[in-house]
Amino acid sequence: MVSLPEELRAREAAARQRVEELQSEAAELALRLEKAREDLSRLEITRETVVQVLAELSEAEVTGPDVAAGDVHEPDKASVPHGSGVTMVPP
């Protein structure tokens, strides 16, 4: 028959092992989460840049080719971007 102190030590060792396993899993998940956040951030920035460029191109078409690139006004956020062969995908 196993004594109570021996049983408690065995259970403590098993619990400690489980904690270490979970800590390892948590560290791995934290790294994966950080990478996913970085990927998301890059995609958001790319989408925002594409929308801005398309809006500027649309405004340049409206104002005419004689307007210098530096003279183009900030596009109205409500304006619809235009781009030949470009499909806008909602976020």
C-alpha cells in the first residue's frame, strides 16, 4: 500500500509536469499569435495603400493629366476608387 506522503509527491510531480507542458504550449501559441498579428498588420497596410493609390488615380483622371503629382489633393474618403482590372475586396 502507498503511503499518503508518497501519493501526494506523485500527484505533485504529475501536476508539475502538466504545468511545464502547458507553459511550453502557451509559449508556442504566443509566437504563433504574434506572427499572425504581423501578417494581419501587413495586409491591412497593403489594403489601405491600394485604396489610397486607387483614389488618387481616380482623382487624377477627374482633374486631368496636366495636374502635377504633388498638386493632387487628398482624395475624399467617400469617393469610389477606380482601377482598370482591379477588384476591390471588402475587409
